[in-house]
Amino acid sequence: MANLTKLASGQLREIILNALGRLVAEGKAPAEPLPDFRVEIPADKSHGDFAVNTAMVCAKAFKMAPRQIAELICSEISLEGTYFRHVEIAGPGFINFFLGRRWFSEIADTVIREGDSYGKTQTGCGKKMLVEFVSANPTGPMHIGNARGGAIGDCLAEILNWAGYDVQREFYVNDAGNQIEKFGKSLNLRYTQLCSSKGQAVINECEKDTAKICESIYNNSEAFPMPDDVYLGMDIIEHAYNYLLENGSDLMNENEDNRKKALTDFALPKNIAGLERDLSKYRITYDNWFKESTLHNNGAVEEIIEKLKASGYTYEQEGALWFKSSELGDEKDRVLIRANGVVTYFVPDIAYHYNKLVTRGYDKAIDIFGADHHGYIPRMKAALKALGVEPSKLDIVIMQMVNLVRNGEKYKLSKRSGKAVTLSTLLDEIPIDAARFFFNLREPDSHFDFDLDLAVEKSSQNPVYYVQYAHARICSLISNLKAEGCVADSYTVEELDILDKPQEIELIRQLAALPNEIDNAAKAYDPAKITKYSVELATLFHKFYDACSVKNAETPELKKSRLVLCKAVLQALRNSLTIMKISCPEKM
């Protein structure tokens, strides 16, 4: 795929190197090793389309003032056959380059020609990337943090795909360990309550209405008390009642362990199916659902313990097995096996990441975690290092939490699953397009207030509506012009040279930026770069539309060229929205 910004940048570097070569050959500059210099895109376009700091970095080696070096370089510069038309020296020695019309015309043409692939790059060279995100506890529904993590993780995976990586999305199902024990205990207590005389009385009183039964038991903590160390959500009551409804009360004749296992085996698959269903509604489809239990069942957990012992980074103390993680960058040592012989949650996590990077051979594993996982990073990287795995192969994106805001105040919903706002409840409140766009408006590590009122507002203040409206506006324009017989299906690049108004130039510059923005977003693990790109593109289009009439252009040639530009903008908008899995309406 063509990236004309990179082509121009490379061309500029070659222009400078050729000029320096001529200076050295003519004896006007010393034959010293050339320090690396930067090719930049100035924010202020009066400083050129590109700028280099060559003169500044060469000052020491050349023993000359930067301004003098810049003048010498410019005296030897040849722009013939390049994208550039003009060069200037600014300030103490910056060299600014200005692009010719040809580059801008080729940008619009490239967008049209590449179509749905415009913006894709080969930067990733096909490296295998595994993005793990959400991985919500399967003992209950997903909360608002999972909603943000889902949008960030899914969009990041797609950005990496567009940047040329071989990407897989994965959900890690924590179906083993303490939380599953807690889940079984909670289900058993509620099932026992439902089978009691008090529970049967509630069932009869509520005429077997599941919602009423759950609410009645949930709200009557005196008659149906629960300890603090269990899950208290109404979903637990619903699972227990559904088991009772389908299988009766015979389970009360079993011992407690058998009851907990039967209830867990009944409820857990339903929860996992619910997670998959809600995520699918959120437009997230995973390549893999990896269960923690497989690591216990196939011996991977025991294997990791043996590998860590063999590494020399373990020791025993008071009957427990410890990992010397403090020697490998962690703040303290970590327990691997407790004195009672039970492994800590850290061990299967190590086995899981070893499975990603060694067993399955991914070049990079990326985890999207909440802010409470900061301490997780050094301990996991320490474990990988002890196992002989390059720690840099694991990257963890820390995501800050979100506040829901309505009428300028924090907003909380009363829901069936307890106090936390669920993904399902959120998507009942706002459009999916708004959820996915809003959660990617800020960098993952930034705190974010999600304005529920703004998310449903049909105005230019709502950023997703603003971008979608630009798309619909162009579709309407194209449709109206087609009815008049103006389609601009065929054109030459030279015909686009007529597009030289400031609003046209700025719009084309933004079109040119998409491949680099995708690369930058992939490098920084920051999908917000794409939402910001789309908002800026929409803004520049609206400015162009208001200042440069397409329908009433001064000449037929200009009308045709502006229509081609509109089609290019439509394509770039569609591609950026597609990356985020946001709909592209043709009418609004």
C-alpha cells in the first residue's frame, strides 16, 4: 500500500544527503560522519510541509554555525523530479520544504484507487500478535470497566491488523481457582435457601415468577442471610432457582461439595455463554476462548512450577514455595505455592503467558488491564525472564476506569446483578456506535467521564454523530450530483491539480495522514488516535463544504475534481469508522 507521506519523507532525506555529498566533494564541508537528523511535519504549515534539523545536528562536526550550514545545503539542493517545489531557511538554521501540487493530487487519487484498503500498511511484517482483553470473571456479568476494555482491545486489535500484523483476539476464562470456589459456595447457599420452607413459601407467593422470586429473596436479607465472602448478585439466585426448576431438590441429598460442583457445572457455562452473547452484541468476536482449567488439566501449571524451580529463582520458607521476583525487577518476592499446598493465582497466570509466547509462539502478547493491575507488570515480566522468555514480548496496556455522567453528575443504575453497571445495561441506555467511539476518545491510561446525555444527542457536539453526519452528508451530495449526471468515475491525476484552495489543501493533508496515524496508533497501543483522526477529518470536510461549493463550482472541471475529493474523504471516513466497527450511515 502506498504511503505518500513516508515516500515524501524518504525523498527529502535523500535530497539532503545528496546535497551534503556534493558539499563534501567540493570541499565546502568536512568529510565527517553525518549525525542522524530528523525529518518532521511542522504543526504550523507556514513553516513548510516538512522540515529537517540537519544544520543543527551538524554544527559540532562541521565547526560552523547552523545557519551557515543550512545556507550551504540549500545552495546544493535540487528539487527536480521530486514532490517538493520550494525550500526555505528559518530561524537559527531549520530547513523547511514545501510540497508541490502533484503530491496532493496523488494523495486523493491514492485514496480512491486503494478504496477499502486505504490506510493499511505493512509495518508489522506479519508478526504474530495476541491481544487479550476483557477476560471478565465468568462468575457474573460484565461491568463498565469491561465495556471500556472491550472497545479499546477490539479496536486496538483491528488497528494492528491494518498495520500489517497477524492478530488474534483472545478471552481468558478464569474457570478455576478461588473465584470459582466462591461461585460454587454462593450458588449452594442460595439453592439451599430456595429448598427451605421459607424459600418454598416465597416461590409459591410469587407464583413461580423468576424475577419476583429473585427480588424477594435478594431484598429480604434477614430471612435469607448471606455471609460477606460470597457473591450477592441476583444472578446467583436466578441460577439456583433455574437449577431447582429444571432438576428439583434432589441435590439436597448430596454432600455440600457435590452440590457446589453440580450447581457450578450448571451455571458457569450459562455465564460464559452470556459473556459471549453480550460481547457479540458489542460487535466483539474472539478468535479464542482460552480456559484456565486447561492449564490445570494438561499439567501446564505443574510444569511451570518445575521450570521455575530449575531456574534457580525459587526458595522454600515456612512450608511455602517462593519466587525470587525481587531479583528480577519486582518490588518483592511472590508466593507460588502456599504452605497448604495450594498454588496461588500467579502460577496459572505465568503458565498462561508461557503458553502464549512459547507453546503457541506469538511474537508479542498484549494484555488490556484495569488500573489495579499496575503491580502485575513487573512480577509477570520477572517470571518470563526467569523462564528464559524475553520480557519485552509481553506488553500490558493499563486502562483507567470510567465515570458515567448524566446531567453533569455521576450516574449509577440499579441493576439485577448488584451495584456495578453492566455492559448489557449500558447498551440498553446508549447506541453501540456511541459506546465504542466514546470509550476510544481518550488514551487508555486517562480517566474518562462518559457523558450519557451527549452519547444520544443528535448534534455536532456529539463526536460520533458529527463524524457519521460528515459521511452521510457526502453520500447525499454524491447522490444528488449523480441525479444531475455528474459522477466523476473517471479522471486523471492532473485534473486534480486544480484543487488549490486552503480548505482543499488541508483536507488532502488529513487524508494523507491516515496510514501514519494507523502506524502511530499501533505503536502506541492507542486507538484514540483513530477517533481523533476521524473527528479532525470530519471537521476539515465541513469547513471545505462550507467554503468550496461542489454543486455550484465555478467550472465543470472544478466541480468534477471537488467531487473526486469528496469521494476520497468518504472513503477515508468509512475506513476509520470500519476500524472501530462503527456504522457508516448514508442518511441521517
